[in-house]
Amino acid sequence: MKKSVFYHAGCPVCVSAEHDIINLIGQDHIEVVHLGEERDRIDAAEKAGVKSVPALITPNGNVLHINFGASLEDVKK
């Protein structure tokens, strides 16, 4: 089974959402990507349709934007 991917930038909104998502989905079913630390993954996030973080990509490729921490453009800076 393909994992969901949770993208975030490390802000308090993102970290809080990360904890909630892990509690809901389970650590074994999600890959967490901190775009502030893994900047080389920003392009993949963009290509997947992420416009802001925190965001969750489902195994089917759907993008779920959760709350609003930062736009992807702000993360790129």
C-alpha cells in the first residue's frame, strides 16, 4: 500500500497538524516531509499540487490542504 505524504515547513500550525495526522493515520501509513529541512523535495510537492503547507497527499494523489501555515512560495524563499 502506498503511503500518504504530509508536507510541512516546521511552523507551529504545521507541527500541530503533523501530530494530529499521525494520530489519525498512524506513523506506518504516512511519510512526513519537512520542506524547510528537505528543500530538494519542494519541486515534488509542487508537482503533486501542494499550494500551501501543511498539506497531505493521499495514496490516490489527492491534495488536502490543512489549515494554513505558509504558502509554498514563502517556503521557497
